[in-house]
Amino acid sequence: LEHRGSLVKVHGGAVAAEGARTTEPGFEAKSTLQSDEKRAIARAVAALVEPHSAVGLSAGTTTALVAEHLRDTPGLTVVTNSIHVAEVLYRSARTDQTVALTGGFRTPSDALVGPLALASVRGINLDTLVLGVHGIHDRAGFTTPNLTEAETNRALVEAAGTLVVAADHTKWGTVGLSTIAPLDRCDVLVTDDRITPAARETLQDRVGRLVVTDVPREDG
């Protein structure tokens, strides 16, 4: 049912797809979902980030995994509104990486948003932004259920030369309350091999480049 877009899995069960427009599960709840897919996506996304570049990482469980893979990338300057991303990179204790955490108010997904976050983001120039999203839809584009998080993410998108979206297959067909960016703004979309053929065809036509990662599974 989730694969067809009829419902959305959340921690402990599922909700109707329509509820996804305003439903925002917390970080811990989302971190247990599609974990194999997210790890595969994170590895592929991290490989796209050039050493000694300025990279933005939005909040999200997949972007937090991307941060883990970036700990060994030399010379990065990272701008993020994610508490988890900042924590991962600070733990690496690299002297050749700079991490800037925006201020702001904390959302259920542990994003920092609002006027302080916007003031931190505006005026910066990023080589690459890695964006996590709540939903992807052919008409609505990349979306989130949180209005203030959408505003902060839009500012990050505007600051980026290259937009990389990291999203597992369950995000397709989900429409959050607020649009972050249209599909054709995305330079690279990285997803997993459970994306439907119809979704794959649409995305190949709309985004700059579609990367579909193979996900290792115990059943082979």
C-alpha cells in the first residue's frame, strides 16, 4: 500500500497518505524506517561531494548518514541547520573541516528554522547542497510538512550551485504542506532500487540526473 502511495509508514504503524501533508514524525521515529535504503543512498551522495568544497546539509535522517560518510573528506566547509549533522561532524575532530550550525527554533525533525536560521543562510554561497525531503511529487515537487522548515530549505537551495536530493523510494507520491523546490531545480536525485518504474521514468525526465542505488538485502 505504501509503494502505491495509499499510506505512509510511520513508527508503530501507518497513516493515510493525505495525512502526510502536515504529519511530521520525529527524527528518532524516522531513523528506523528504510534504514538499508538510506545507508546506500548516503554512500552514493557522499561520493558526489568534492574535497575542499563548501557543502550544505539540510536536516533529515538520510543527511545525517551522509554526514557520517563525509567525516573523512578533507577540507570541507559544512553549513547545516541539523543538530544531528553538526554532532556527527564535530565528533570527527578533524582540523581541516569547518562546521557552521545555524541558529533557530527546533522542529520535530530536529531542524533549526526561523529568522535566525534564515539570517545565517542568506548571503552564503555553497558549491553543493544535500537536501533531505519529506515528499516528492510530479506536480508539487520536493515538499515538507513544516512551513518554517520549507522557508529555511528554500534559502539553502538558493545558496547552492548544485542541488543534490537524497530520498528513498517511499518519498515518491507523498505531498507535504509546503514546496521547497520544483523537480527541475534538482541537479542530482539519489534514490534506491525500489523506486517504481513509473516514478523512475518521471524523474529521469524532470531532474538533471537520476542515481538509483542498489540496496544489499539479506534475501539476496
